Amino acid sequence: MAKVLLVDDELTMVQMVTERLRQEGHEVFPCTNSKDAFAALENHNPEIVVTDLYLDKTRAHGLEILQKARSITPPASVIVITAFGTIETAVEAMKKGAYDYLEKPFKLDELLLCIQRALSYNEAISENHYLKKQLRKKYQFSQLIGTAPKMQEVFTMIERVADTDTTILILGESGTGKELVARALHFNSRRQSAPFIPVNCSALPENLLESELFGHRKGSFTGAMNDKQGLFQEADGGTIFLDEIGSMSPLLQSRLLRVLQEREVRRVGDNVPTYINVRVLAATNEPLEQKIKDGSFREDLYYRLNVIAINLPGLRERRDDIPLLVAHFLKDKLSPRTGQPIRITRQALQALTAHDWPGNVRELENAIERAATLCEGNIIQLRDLPPALVPASARGNDAASGMGDIAELPATAAQPVKSSAGEEAAAPAVSPGGAPASSLPLKDFLREQEVTYLNRVLAQNGGDKERAAIQLGVSLATLYRKLSEDERV
């Protein structure tokens, strides 16, 4: 079960509660004074602390124990109990990080239930920290693929602008990794724990895209059966990535321009604007300057989006990076037939390097995946490559003398990018393959949404927690607990 520190100057109560908690399987450390309690905190690292606020009936020693319990690693969840304090005292304890409080006299079952909730809370927090750690590792990426000067310029720019709120326009041909750059910008910023919402502007017709981006009110159009929150609101506190921005209709361009100018959105059929705190990243593989000339893209929106531009080079402009990328795609890949690491002949690698790659890194990855699947053993040869890469007359030449020469692939290079905490985090391999799913784990996502909403209501009430609690329909104690959970996360 759990380690529980119990602190109260009433010996009879301590003995009774200790016996019951031990019956429930908990390891209990009973104390009747603050000195012993501090020693137990140092020596036993309890998960739960149950402490009276007024140990000698005059001083709130329990608050000192609370502060100490919250400072250990990992911090303990603290339940304060008192028969003497007013609601103000309990509120002060909640402000300092108490999980909950009970007033004497209380029933043992109430205490047991409170401890169980605190343990469930601790478990959720531990899982949350683990998931966030995994997300940072997954989204900040493990390697930086590319030593070409143009790619180094991209990596330098990511490092310089990631932890800002500046709107950025990512330019590059299809398959160059624009979304991965957007993810690197988000997950190396202070917004990394908030949602990252990618939107393909070319994937939906105008009316559906408008509803998806801005939301709608029930009955605002045929099929609007319920109120819907738009993706801008879902991204509140985080980042929205608008891919293929050049395909957006003139109507939506004007609405997006207002969002960028006013930082507020209006749902379809709604006259009331909603303030949003969202960083906007956009990407396109089209020449927007030409679209401005032919009247299909607003010039004022272009300048709003193009505060900072990041240009991704095509793969044919950095052929020296192809061996690095091939090594990256083959890393940890085993032959399904032999179970051995897959390798590639020098002739096949030369054919890959000579190709122009109109589909860029995505096309290269697909070619490697195909070849790794088709190769007879664990060696990729010319004949395993896509037909467009190798003339029919040349296919099989590398097998004339056995397998041909095996290429010595370079180790994939990693260039650190500073995270928002100042720590070095790996920047992304600019490769669209293996991109992580765009959604957060449900529990993590819902918690982030709750925190965002709590802070918004609190701001609407000028920081007055009592009024915010009334508006939210919760008790003041519940609001303090949820805010303390936010600090703990």
C-alpha cells in the first residue's frame, strides 16, 4: 500500500488511526510532535502525510510540516486536520499545497477515502510525468540528420526562434519535413506541455474547414446538431500548425487575418468572440508571392504569417546528406528472413545519391522501406530499388560478383537544440517518416484542457478565486486543490 506519516498531539487519536491504517495494509509512522515528524520525513519519504495544523494548540506547526513534505522528492500529498482552524486556515493550507483537509471530529472511513484519493492522485501524477517525459523524448527527436550548410541554417534558426511566440512560415517542397520542423519548434518551446494541433488546409472543403478551425454554434448550418469548439480553441496555450496554407480560400484567409490581429475567434453562427493564446505556425509548398500577384492570396495575411521564414532545401540540394538519411532509415531495421541488420551495397547507395528525389526525404524513405522488404537476404542491392532509380540494363550489376561491395554508412549525426529549460535536447531528423501521432494521451490532454480553462476563468475574475469558484460551480477548496495540482504537474 503506502507509507503514511501521521502527526497529531492527541496520543489516543494517533493510536486509534494508526491501528486502522495498518489494518488496511499501510506502513504508518506515528508522531505526536513536529520534531519527530521532520525526522520521519527525512528518513522515510512518506507518500501521504496526515497532520494536525495546531500541534500545541497555539502554533500552526502543521503548516511547517506541510511545507517540508512538499519539498521532499517526490513530494508527499498532505491531508491537514484541525478542530481549531477556521476556513481561512484551511485555505492557507491549500495555498501551500495541501491535497485536502478534514475537520475534527471526522470518521475514519472519511480519512481512509481521502488517503485513497490522494494515492490515486499521486499515481496519476507519476504517470503524467512519465508520459510527458516520453513525449518530450519522442517529439524533440533523437537525432538531427543533415550536415549540409542549408540544413545547418535550418537547425540554427529552430534553436533561435523555438522558444518565442513569433509566427513562423515554413517553406519547402512536399516531403522535405515541414511538419517535423513545426513539431520541433513547438516541443522545444515553453508551450511544449500544451496541445500541438496540425491542420491540413487542403484536406477539407471551405465550409468544413471553417467549422473545424473556428467551431460553430448549434443550428448555425444544416447538420450543426451541437455546439462545437474549433481547433484554435483546442490549441489554446499551445501551437496550431496550418499546413498547405496557400490552399486556404479568400474568406478563411480574412478570418485567419483577424485571428492573428486580434487574438480572438468567433464560432460560426456566434457573435461573441473568444480570446485565445495560440502560437501560429504555417507551411506551404507553393510560391505565395505568385499567388499574391494573381489575387488568390492576401498580401496582408502573407506579411502576418511571414514574420520569420524557414526555408527547407530539397534533397537534391543536399545530396551529401543522403548516406546519413539512409543510415537513419536502416538503423535498428532487421531482415525478416535472416534477423540480421539490413545493409546496402555501394552501387545501390550510389544510385540513391544520384537520383533527383522530386518527392524529397519522404520518397527516399519509401524507397528504403521498399528495398528492405524486397531484398532476399539482409543486403539491399540495385535490383531491390524502385525501377525509376535504376535502368533495367543496370539492375543486377552489383550482384555480378556476389553481393557487390557493402557500403560503409556514416553514423547519423545529432545536433542538440536548446529546450525551454536550457537543457540540450535533440533536434529532429528532417524526415517525415516515423512521425509521432498528433494527439496527446487522453488523460494528459484532458488535464491540460482543464488547467487552461481554470486559468482563463481565474483571469476573467481578476484573480479572485472565490468568484472564480462560484463561476466554475466548485468549492473554494476544490479550486485550490486543482490549482495546486497544476503547480505540481
